[in-house]
Amino acid sequence: MLLVRKMCHAKCHYCNRMFYCLRHCFRKSDVIHPLGLFTIIFLVVQGVFAQDVEPRRWTPIPLGTHILGVGYSYTSGNVFFDPLLQAADVKIKAHALAVSFAQPFKIGNKLGSVSILVPFTGADWDGLLSGVPTGINRTGFADPRLRASVILAGPPAGNAMEIRQYKLDNPTYTSVGVSLAITLPLGEYYEDKLINLGSNRFVFRPQVGMIHYWGPWSFELTGSVFLYTRNPDFFNNSDRAQRPTFALQSHLVKQFRKGAWISLGAGYGLGGESIVNRQPNGDFRSNLLASASYSFMISQRQGLKLSYIRAEALEDIGSNTNNFLLAWFVSL
């Protein structure tokens, strides 16, 4: 332990483990002291937010349709991490606005779509570090996300009338799709700060999913892998990598007349250990998510969606959060 203290005093990024570095480097008299509390918090919360539980992601978008959406989300909850950091009663409150756009396309007789999501976020973290109240705020653009998907089995590429006729002719059928989502490192990021809204790295998320329809009901199952590139400009001239995260989610959806639907969903994520300067941190994540959504039309082309997501950490490091979402969308 004395050796760790000495190395930290010389230069933090030479520490064998990031946890020890944070525990012993940040003194009450140190200017950077308030940031020490939130380094691991942000890394944990960031991983949880990345694993969204989104129903109807494999629902076909008819050719000739363009969907524009604007959403607001509010997140609050508690964060837990290594006791060596001597942090307690840590809470997070985050507000986010996001604009999305989705466009269908045709590959042979297959139907696909491409979408983009651009979020703007304001977040506050508050807690006690060694009994001292500590807080920090960040406001700005987070990393945008591109996603392309193709339906391999199910309705062929067609307009709204053709897809509607396919469903009438096949009241019970199974649809299978694949997708690739890419998170772009364009969000607000400063290498001299521990807490950033952007992650300064690419995240590739290949997915495969299926939907089984029977009448007004459908069951969805989606598997995902999150693959992270390196962040060579991590805090204090460090290099940060992260092992893959594996995720599984499912949804039960009931459709009603006039375009309304309701869903219940669950998700599970595992992995994501971080590696700083080639030294594993042992900070494996495991979390369980539950969700409920309701969507309805307010006109022929416009609708609203209400969602709630509960995240529960299954390891000592993680977060328990409540997430509320209100989204407006229009078909152009």
C-alpha cells in the first residue's frame, strides 16, 4: 500500500489499479479533489445508459415514410462503487433532449432502415467523499448514434399498403433482423477533465433480433454486443480501453386500434471491465432493466410515446436509476 501511495504522489497514471489511484491521490487540499468522487461513477452510469431497452426496434418502416422525433428524458437514482473510494450517498439527476430521424431503404426485396439520434444532456452528480459534500455538473452534447438495420425474414420491402396487406395475409408470422449501431465520438469531451458527456471513442453495437406476431400481440427478443475502441486521451495522459458488454432484452407488445400500443420489457447486461494503461480494473458490470411503454396517435401522422425504465445493479459497482421518457414523433 505504501508503494501505491508513493507512485501516486509521483504520477497518477503509473498506478497499477485506477481504484487505488483515486483513493490515495485526491486529498482534501487538492484542487482536483471534487472530481475524484465521480470518475468511477460516470464510467458505471455511462455503461448503464448505453444499454437501452427499446421496444419495436424491428418493426418495419414502409418505403416512402420518414419519421422525425423529439424526446425528453429525466433520470435520477443512486450510484454504488468500490468502498475504497470512501464515497457515500451519491445521487445522479440528468435531463436530456434528443432529436432523431429514421429513413427506410430497400436492398433487393429486403426492407431496411437507417436512423440517427443526437442527444443534448445536462447532468448533476452529488455525494459525500470522505464525509465532505461534493458535486459536479456537465451540460452539452453527448455522443450521437447512427443505426442501420435490415429485416432478413418477414415483410418484403413495400409501401404502407403492401405491408398492411402482408400482415392481413399472415396474422401469425416471425420476423428476423440484424443491425449495426455506431456511437460517434462527437460529444463534449475535455481530456483534462474526469467527467465528460462524450466518451472520445467509437462504440460498435451489432445486434440480431426477432419478433413473433400473433394477432394484436407480438414478442421481441434482441441480443447485442457493445464493442469499444480505445480512448487514448483519457484523464491525466492515460489510455483507457474497455472489454465488450453483452446484452439481452425482450418485450411483450399489445397493439390497439388507431395505432396505439403498450409494451412491457426486460433487459440484462454483463461485462464492460475497464482497462487503464493496460491494467484491468476489475470493475465488471452486471445490471437488470425493466421497462414499460405506451404510445398513441394524436393525429393521422403524429404521435406521443411515454416510457419508464428501471435499472438495478447486480454487482457492488453500478447504479439504481429511474428513467422517464416523453417523445413526440411525426411521419413525413
